Amino acid sequence: MKIRKKMLPVCSPSGGKEEIKAISKVIKSNWFGKGPLVNQFEKEFAKKVGVKYAIAVTSNTHGLDLVLKALNINNGNIINPTISFLTTAVVPIWNNCSTNIVDVDPHTLCIDPEQVKKSINSDTKAIISVNLNGVMSPIDEIRKFYKGLIIEDCAHCAPGYATAGQKGDIAVWSFQATKLMTSGDGGMITLNDEKLYNKLKKLTWFGITQTYDRLNKKDNTSNKPGYAWDYSADIIGYKCYMIDLTAALCLEQMKKLPKHVKLRQHIQTRYNNELHKIIKCPPWSETVQHYSIKVPSKYRTDLINYLASKNIHTSVHYKPMHLHPGLTPYFTNKTQNYPVANKEWEKLLSLPCHPVMKEKDIDYVIYWVNNYFKDKYNEK
């Protein structure tokens, strides 16, 4: 097969005339900041997830940070899986907690309930359960022995697919550049607790109750036209609310989710059925944020270089937390062993899987991956 001229990315956002039109409309409205589109996005997102409330923020990371701050979680430890992005381990450290990293299930690579059970102690403040690559984490299993706070990380999920956002006490989502629906960056917090919702809303803007109703063009204090000059902050808050420019992109991306997810599932099905027999395919994912295969570890680096020579970009999701030297001083248990993660992560390789791909791109990836292993095994 002829080698393509341009690199096929492992991840890629997909936007078009609809997003351009939506952004243009916001610019023409002369209201770039937080306004009616953020409110609309929050309501539609909550409905799709199947919860009462949604709070749009600047990122998944800020969302998780706000949750810990709203619940006054500090001076304890937070349990989370070693195979995840840095957010889940770093945000607890920001909140003066130690990060209690545990091993993962060898099949799903999600957090292992048995390891969670062994790690719970009197200082445990919460568990962050990550739906890795859109595969649902075992929250039901954890609930059998743990009644405390479970934060469900849905960064690799989409609203309305599988049970994402429905099992944890609260969930955080991501709209970062390569996610299933993207606005470049952004996040969402979803929950059913009204009291916590109201506190989180205040925390997104310095503890201030919004002084202007963009829909009715009146201030929320006197109900008269224009801005209220006076406002009060009754708690110390932050500045991480979403703005209408971001929400406009998210609303259009959410409309395209069914089409994009269907394509990701199609890519997943073709990979599952057609990749070389030596490859171990990942468990089925409704959303396939990353299609992460397992190959014999002795071949991984060579395969990465081989595919790069064919202009196919790959990645690894993820290098385990316990292998990052900057994190280990903050670990609750510095002598913890990670036999599963240590063995499995060295096999991991993410292949291109995103809505920009065409059928010929899928053919191309399958051909060159299989060709690599045919050469290794002298197959005809």
C-alpha cells in the first residue's frame, strides 16, 4: 500500500460550518461572556445525562478542584487509579490531600475494587473512579463496601451513553481539544444535590450571585433593566465559569454526538474484527475516546516507530501515575506495589480513532499494523 503524504493523527477534533455559524452568532450578539448559551447548554447536558443539575466550567480539572473545595475536602487521602491522566492525582494534592494511588483491573484498566478495599482507611475522603476510554468503572462493586463520596470521572464519556454520570455521587466531564465533543477546552459538573449545586455555582465566580439576567436584560436584585451596581460575596470563590463562546461550540458538538459516536464504534468494530491475532483488543466502549490495544511489550516501541514511518501517529494512554517522580512524594502509601499496571501499560498503544477518519484511513491503519506483525511472524 502506498504511504500517505500527511500524518494521520491519533486524535482529532471535528468541526465545520455549524460551529463557525454558532461562533459568528455569538460575536454578533456582542455578548461573549457567560450568558444564555451557557444556561441552555447546562440544561440540555443535565437532561442527557439524566441528572437534575449541571454546571459548566473551564475544564474537567477545574471541575474536580471545585468539587473538593465545595465539600471542604482536605487533610486526608483520595483514592484513584494509577492508569489515568495526571488530573486525578494532582488535584487532590492542590487541596492538601495525599493521593492514594491503587492498581487497576487487568482487563478494563479501570480501578480495581479489591485494591480500593485494601486502601480505604480512616483518612479516606473520597474515591475518584475513572471511566477509562469510555469503559464504565466498577462503581457498583465499590458501593458494596464503601458508602463515602465517589466522584465519577467522565472525561472519556459522552452524555447519554452507557451509564456515564449516573453511578457516582457527582461527575466531572471534559470538552478538551481531542475529546468526544470539544470546544478546545471546557468541562461540566453534574449532580443531583441541590445544596451542593448552589454552592458550586457560587464558587465558579468568586462567590458572587449573578447580578445580571441576560435573557430578561434585568438585574437579579431589583428586577429593573441594566446591571446591579452592588453585589456580595458570602464565600471565597474562584473564576472558572464557562462563557457563551465556548458553550456555542459545545451545543453544536452535542448535536453531532450520535454521528461521531457511531463512527467511533464503527472504527472499533473494524479494528476488533480485522487486526492481527497477536493483538489484544480493548473491552467494548460505547464512546471509544481512545482505542488502546495491547501488543507484546517487546514490540511496542518498534511498532510505534514503524507506524510513524507510514505517517500513522500513535500514543499511549496512559503512563501510570506511580512512574511520575513528581507525584510520588505525595502518595499515601509510598511502598504500594502495582503489578498489574506495571505489566499492562508497557503493552498499551492507542491507534487513530476519531470522527475525521474516512474508511480508507481505517483500511490504512489495519493494513500497516497487520503488515508489521506479518513480517515479524513471516506470514504470507
